[in-house]
Amino acid sequence: MIVLSVVGILLAFGVLVFAAYKKISMFLAAVIAASLVALFSGLPVAASMVGAEGPFLIGMKDFVGSWLVIFAMGALLGALYDKSGATWRISSTLINKAGTQWTLLIYVLVGGLLVYGGIQVTVMIFVLLPFAKILFPKAGIPWYLFPGITGLAIATFAMGQMPGSLQMQNIIPSQILGTSLTAAPVEGVLATLFMVVFGVGYLSWEAKKGRDTPEAAIELYQVQGGTLDEAELEGRAPGFWVSLIPMVVAFVLINGVKVELLYGLGAGCMLSVLMFWKSLGGLTGIRDVVSEGFNNGIFPCIIIASVVGVGKVISATDVFALIQGNIINLPLPGLLKVAAITTIIAGITGSASGGLTIALELFGETFMSWGYTPEIIHRVASIACGGLDTLPWNGTVVMLFALSGVSYKKGYKHVAVETVILPLLSLIPVFIYYSITH
């Protein structure tokens, strides 16, 4: 049964990857994948999928229950910024001041800093998408790089490299190991610098290589919805500082005042409506934007929830229990084993935070018994969880491609470089520094 279960899990992953690359419904693919896992693992298929205690349905319900309204509010905030011209105003002002040659770096750092401050990754995609639609054409950045560039902006500061991050990948180790959010600060900064330098360098090279291709020009035209009327936006869009206010207020409320995410996003949306009233076309325009924006967040949430459901079914199999019991015996040295165990579990579950939690709860004390401090375990594990978690079936990756319209065939290799390969390679300077100082 174990062998059959492994076959079923591999087939499930194959179905998810095939559907992602061919733009087949990911919900349909998730249902098929979860059914295959259950069937090959000897679990009752119907009960696993639709039963009240079925892992697929429980996974979906838990995710939708936690995130549906947040997704909708995040999409609404992004729509208000997009339709009012506020994103255009902020983007054009920054680029006019700094020059288009710095567009890619500015985009990555601004997105990364917002994520570092605690804005949820899923919300940040909604916020960054309209910015990218304006910034990328100005700088001639091919649209198929959007998932990779946005992935770098998110991964660099959300996956635990940067000490002090308010993302769950940095909070979870502190709760389990009793460390602070700034644990192993030098190692964290070294990993962050590695990600930024090599990540932006690779993407700049890819952007330069693809900038003049006819295909890239067509994609940029399509994603903009036609030619951008900058003269019209100049007269209609709110001013630069006014455009910043709703987003800054939401950021301060969520991260400074520590209000609930829903309240912070709600405040940002209400301020956007009030401050962008004229730019949105008054009551009629606002009504249409609010309806469209709110609805735009529902479909991605359902898609991601279905992929989470597949992970729940896998976690209910004997194979997953077997992996949990034997992964500690990997023939690897010290800290490398800490990283390997964490990223493997994150890859199986398709979740950085889920894999990190399982790894540290199961093996945290064992890691420390090898002579490592909680601080270095915290930093290594929080970086490593951001490696194999972003394989094609990861919920955030699915969301990046679903919202941007980029095909996996064109865009996933860049996502893999920025969010799978680079986070794991960023552990090299961490290991080197730690070995020199200890």
C-alpha cells in the first residue's frame, strides 16, 4: 500500500503540474489529484472529498473561512488604486524621479518592504499587480517576467531571510523555539543581500534579453488593455501624496497599531473611496469598481483552497506519516539537514508556514540536541521553508499565474529561479558565516 500511495501522490503532482502548464481548471485538477491520492492510498474517495470529516473539504473550508473576505478586500483595494489612476501616479512619479533603468529594483524593494512590514503575501499580489501593469511597459519589462519578479519581491522578505519580518515564516519559529524575530541577524541579512543581488541581476538579464521581442510587446499591450492614455490619467488621477495615504494608513494600522487585517484593509478601502471619489467617476463609477474589485478576489481564493485541500489529503496518508518518522535519518551534516528536512516537508505540503510548523514541532528539540542554538535553527529553517514550497502546485504560485494571465510555460522557470533555487542557495553565505564564527 505504501508503494501504491507514493504512485498516487506522484500522479497527483503530475496532474497539478500538467493542468498548470496547459491552463486547465486548477479546481478540476485539484479534485482529480486529491481523488488519486485517496484512491491509491486506500482512503475512501467519496468520504475524503466531500464527507464532513474529509480532508479535502476540511482543507478547503479552513482556507476559505480564513481568507475569503481578506482576498476580496485585498482585491478591492487593488482595484480602487488601479481604476482611480493612483497606481499610475505613484509609479510614474517614482520612475520619473529615479529613471526607468531602476524600475525593476524599485519594484522589488518596494514590494519587499511592504511584505517585510507584515502585509500578507496574498494581499500584496493584488496591490503589486496594477503597479506592474504600469511600470513594466514604461521600462520595457516583458510581462511574462511578472510572476518571477513579484515572486522575488515577496520571497526575499517574507520567507524569513530578513530579521524582524512580520510574516508568519519568521513568527512561527519564534513561537516554537522561544527566539526573537531578529534571531541570527547577520546570517539573515547576508541571505537577504544574496537574494536581492543575484535575483535582480538574473531578472535584469532576462528582461534585457526579452525586451525587444515582438511577443513581449504584444503581451504588454494586452495586459494594459490597450494603449495607456497618460494625458487622461494626468488630468484625472489623484496626486502622489494623496495616492499614498490609504495604503500607508492600512500599513500603519495593521503593523503599527496591530489592528486586525480585515479592519486595516477596510480602512484602506474606505479612505480610497473617499479620497479617490472624483478620480473614480463619482457614485456610479465607485459602485462598479467596488463590485468588480470585490468579486475579483473570490475566484483566486477558491482555486488556492482547492490546492490546499490536496495537501490535506496527502497529509492523511500513511506515506506522509512514514516521511515524518524517517526524514530525520537523512545522510546530511548538521545545519544542512535542518534545511533539507524543512524544505522537503514544505514541498510535500505545498506550504512554507505549514512545512515550517511541522518540521520544528517534530524535530526542533532534536536539532538543538545536535549543539545548535535556537537562533540559528530559527533562521535556517525560516529561510529553507521558502524553497520547495513554491513548486507549481503552491497556492501563491497558482495565484500569481491566475491573476497575471501568464502561462506556466513562459513564466514558471523564472519563478523557480527566484523562489526555489535562490532561497536555498542563499543559505550558502549563512553556513559559511556560521562556520567561521562558531
